[in-house]
Amino acid sequence: MKMLTVNDVAKLSGVSVRALHHYDEIGLLKPARRGRNGYRYYGREELLRLQQILIHRELDIPLADIVAILDAPGFDRIETLQKQRERLEEQARRY
């Protein structure tokens, strides 16, 4: 997969460049690498992590808690997605 710049990721995800820079600063979403020009570059793994971040944000989970969740030993992306889907389905039934 081609590496994406912070601008590419912002356009793709709907997250502002400023928010992506903030996520980098707090250790929530680090770029795969930085170019000599200082540009941040993101790959597949970073996009998958961003997807998790956005799902947790939709559930109103604070950023500090998201960092702890995603960086916890034994974090399972698939299991977490399944649990989030179940929560959303339950929420949809209530409405």
C-alpha cells in the first residue's frame, strides 16, 4: 500500500489535519514514518488504528481512555469491533 500524507488521511477520514497532529502529539496515532521534509506518512496499520479511534470517539470515549484501550496488552482489534457492533445494535434496538 502507498504511504499517505497527513492531508491524504484527513481527506479520506474526515478528521482534520490539526486533529491528526494532536493525535500524534499525545501518542494516540503515530505516523509510520516522517520524511526528511517533516511530513507525516501513514500506512495500512495506522489507518486501521484511526478506524478504531473514530469508532471509540463515536461512543464518546475520551482520547486518554482510547490510548489506554488501544495500547493495552492483548488488545484484539476484531474482538473490539464485534463488541462495538453489538453495542451499536443494542443502542439501535432501544431507539
